[in-house]
Amino acid sequence: MENIIRNLIIEHSNELFGSQIEAKQVQFQLTRKEFEGDLTLVVFPFVKLLKTSPDLAATKIGTFLQEHLSEIKSFLVVQGFLNISLTENYWFSELKKIAKSENFGYQKANSKGTIMVEYASPNTNKPLHLGHLRNVFLGYSVAEIQKANGYKVVKTQIINDRGIHICKSMLAWERFSPLNEKGERETPENTGLKGDKLVGKYYVIFDKEYNAEAKLIIESWENGNFDGFSEQVKAEFLKFEEAKIGKTENAIIDLSAKIKELAKNQTTLMRDANEMLMKWEARDPQIYLLWTTMNSWVYKGFDVTYKTMGVDFDKIYYESETYLIGKEVIEEGLAKNVFFKKDDGSVWIDLTSDGLDEKLLLRSNGTAVYMTQDVGTAIDRFKDYPDLEGVTYTVGNEQDYHFKVLFLILKKMGYSWAESCYHLSYGMVELRNDQGEIGKMKSREGTVVDADDLMDEVVSSAKKMTQERGHLEGMTEIEKENLYRQIGMGGLKYYLLKVDPRKSMAFNPEESIELNGNTGPFIQYTYARIQSLLGKANKIEAISEVSINADEKELIKLMVLFPSILQESGKENSPALLINYTYDLVKSFNQFYHNVPVNAEENAALRNLRLILCDNVAKIVKNAMKLIGIEVPNRM
RNA sequence: GGCCCCGUAGCUCAGCUGGAUAGAGCAACUGCCUUCUAAGCAGUAGGUCACACGUUCGAAUCGUGUCGGGGUCACCA
């Protein structure tokens, strides 16, 4: 409707204003609830052209529009705002359009090009935690939203399965795992532990053991004992110690950290881990077998978690397979002089002319760094999917700089598709402690919220609360368990996705399981109420003309907005827009539900219209929540 | 320190391509279940939109500066 009016005004702008106007000068907003009207035209931009008062200008435009458009019932001018009321026929025709389409607001599937959405991409040494939940739910939802907007979407993740950190857990497992009575080391099978948890456990053990070893080394250095260490190490240590003299407390802490770093690199554990990495790169069969085995444990564990999360992937990339591509490309770039080599053999790119720094691409020993593999992975992806129109990387905002550099490198390498790469940069999840203070999650301080544990908790909390107040008569145990899961997971997803993804957010455990107010269960509850209502109703007939009240019109108005909200949330990569919209719709529905009878309405035509409203609100709620990854139950 | 992001009610967040009296939820207080699920609805109270200046008919929204918070500046990933 806005467009029809806008075009009409532009078409007749000479006649109305005596000059040609642009589309953006014609601004609309929904009429605020306290005024009568449906649509509001802001007339201030035209006041100057007409050289008259805002009210007179508005009246002139209003009169003109009413003469030309039959959909306009009336208009009112308030303080320079032209409030337009549309006819009931117009609203009925809109409702009919909504009712006709099963997936109202969705674009035709695969009508647009292919895009790739990367999310999750965990480190194989650490079980998934709260931060991953935001990442995974966000990435999944964005992928689903893009699908609904007509794109063909490839959901992907890159698995960080290579490098020194992997060797750390492998080494710790070989060295520190106790043997059982059969002489076997710990496995997921003989311990019952989830594979990712078991491997994560050994990563922590490595960290502990090698910190302990480093501490002993520092002690012996401090006592002047450098037996077994090179002159170079000794010199470095003494240099740091000397630098401490007369420095501020902070500088001393800094220097101590450097000493610790030096000592860590001298530990036998670190040396052995490095040796293992070399063997891995040389495809040593024994190491490779161990690597494959332990990785398979991790993947099995992650799969369980992803299943609980309700997410999936179409294609998985492994750094162990793409880092070599990256290395080749770096060589290529070196030949093309995009990169340069320093005396020690390390390869860099100079981005100072772009306002950035120099960035390392290959270590002096020729091994790949993070950036190397990301370059390789990107290229691999566009090779696998030649018609790819874009890649969205769902990665936390602490890596903003990394992606800026990555895309710039790809561009400088001459890949035209570099422009279509997009970093969906989301904010941190901060944790609330008992005092209400906000803190960061740190694995070393034990403040990490494990993803599996958290999901278990929200589901069991949903179970408890649903048993207290739910309507569960006649449901089987399986149905009940499924309901608890839907409510618990729905609440968690809603809680993590309702805020703008770009902003950092506070995680409050109590709020995340809340059932009242702006929560997932509130949406689900409303949906269940509608289903209950529809279940008791007669068959729905075609719409016949009746007079509608403000509550009913409000619902149609909100439903009409859904397609543009869906597009916007796709454009912005923001599930939050969809959630906030659904909340508004549901809130309005509950007012409607409270204010007017549906099945008890005696006028058959009106009852039928209200049923149509209920049915379509439910349809939109269900379709919107599906894109968030939230299921809506028929009963709760 | 350089660069990036953020600052709206006690708390968590909407609103930001400039538009009417800045909105929700939670927490507090009040009402409403002999009509369709009270996980609901209605109401009271709560604001110098961090601060200052500027642009404009009009600024929470745009610009500049200040203050406060976070991130990042690794031969880690």
C-alpha cells in the first residue's frame, strides 16, 4: 500500500507540489496507536515546496489521495501528520492473501543463488560451551532465514583438527591415562565419557602438567642452575630478569609472563608435543592412527551435542585438508609479489597502506598459521561450489581484525569473490555471578558453562515447571519428554537469539529458564492455546464481510508486515528482528484472545473470521519460530 | 597508546535509513479464572536516552569532542 501511494504521489508530484520529488521524500510509518488511522504520511518534507502550513499541506495531499484511491476510507490531519484510514475491504483482501499461502512471506525455494553459512567451527580440544550455543543457534537460524528468503544455503563448519594443540591432548593421553585391568587406556567406551569430554580432559591435563614443569624450570633458573639449557635460553632469561629492576608492577607481571612462556617452551612435554606435530606432518602411521582415533571420539561427541541443539551441516571442512591449499596459495602470492619474505624465511603481507599492520602468513620454519588455513579454506570452498554468491562466517567479534585481514588478502590475491565474504560478527556472552557481576568465561577459572550441561538443565527445569502447571492429561511418556525438550530448548534459543547478534549480552541462568514475559515458552504457550481453540472449532469457511474491531485489525496489520520483517532479518542476518516481531504479534494476539470470544461468538461470520485470524497467526508464529530453530507444541 | 564495538527505567533488552507524549519483559505494588489453557490480561510506579557542543523545522537516532565499559593489536587458534 505504501508503494502504491508513494508512486501515485511521485507521478502527480508536479501537479501537487509544482516540482518533481524523489521516492525517499515520501516517508511512511504505522500510525501510532493513540491516533485514529492505519498509515501515516509524514508531510514535513513537502511543507517547503508548498510554502504553506504542515496542516494545510497534509489536507491537500489527503484530499488528493482519497480522490484517487478507493482503499482510503478517510484521513485525519494531526500536527503535520497525515493519518490515513484504510477500508475494511482492503484489510480483508490482505487477510485473504495471507490465508491463501501456506508459507506466507517466504520466497520461492532456491529462487536465488547459493550462499554458504559457516558456524560452530569448534576447537577439537574443548567441549562446546555457552559461547558456542550463541554461535550455533545464530548460524543455524541465519541459514534458515536465508533459505526462507529464497537462497540455496550450504551450512558448513571448519574443523580445527590440526596443529600443536591437538598433539597436546594426544600426548597427554598417551602419557597420563591410567590403564584399566585389561591394560587399556581410557576410551569413551570403557569410561562412558562423551568423546569430546574425554579428549578435553586430557587437554586440561596437559596444560596442568606442563605448567607444573615450567614452574620447576623457572625455580631452577632462579637458583642459577641452567644445566641442560642452551646459552641462548639462559641469556634470554637473564635479560628479562634484568629488565624487571626498577619497573612498575604491571611491567614486572608482563616480564614474568614472558619468562613463563620461555620456560614452557623448554619443557620436555612441549618438546615432545612439537616432535609429535612434526611426525604428524610427515604422516607417521602410528601418530596418524592415534590422531584419527581421538578425532573420531570428538566428532562423535560433537554430533550428540549438535543433535540436542537441533542443528545440522551440509558440508564439513577440515583444516588438515585445507592448510596445504593455503600454503600453495601463499607461495603463489609470493611469486606475484603480493607477499614478501623476511630474512628468517617467514612470509608476510604488508597492509600498512590499508591502515592495517604487517601480517604473518607462514612461519620461518614453513608451517602454516591460522590465516594460512583460512585462506586455503576459502579458496577450497569456491572451488567446490563455483556458483557460490557469498560466504557468511559466523565468528565472534574478537576476530573482527582477523577477518578484515583475511578478506583483504583474498582481494589482493585477485579473487573477485572476496567481496562477497561476510563476517557475521557476534558479541560475547558474558556471565552473571551470584553477586550480579558480569564476568567472562575462562576455562582455567572453571567458569565455563558447558553446552551439554546447560541444555540438560534447561530441559529438566522445563520438565519440573511443566509438570507443575501444564496440561498433560492423556499424553504418553514419550510425548511428555518431547514437550519438555521443546520448551527447554525453545526457551534457551529464544533467550540467546532475542538480542541483536552484534551486541554482547549478559547470560543470567535464572532468566534463561523463565517462562513468563518475553520468552520462548510464552510464544509456545500462545501457539498451543490457538491449537486448542482450533481443535474445538467448526470447519473454517471462506471470509465473508463483517465489521471488525481494533483488536482484529491490529492482528491483520501485524501479519501484513511479516514478509518485510523476514526480508529485513535476512538482509541484517538478524534472527532477533524475527523474534521481536513474533513477540509483538503474540502479545497482540493475547489481547485479542482476552478481549473477544472466538468459539463462543454467536455471529457465524464473525466467529469464522476470528478463527481465520487465529489460524493465520498460528501459521506465522510457527513459520517464524521454525526459522529460529524453535518448535511449537500443540499442547502445553 | 593505535584501531574497532558499546553506553536507553533498579536489571535484561527494543526503538537508530532523523518525525507525534522514548517502548517491552523481569523485579515491586494493585486488580481479573462458575466463557475458548492465568506460561495469560489490565493497571500503578520507575527515564537528564552517559555528558557537552554542532547540523536541522525537528535528534535516543547524524557529526565532533569528553567520560565510562569491552574487544583487538602473537612465528596461538
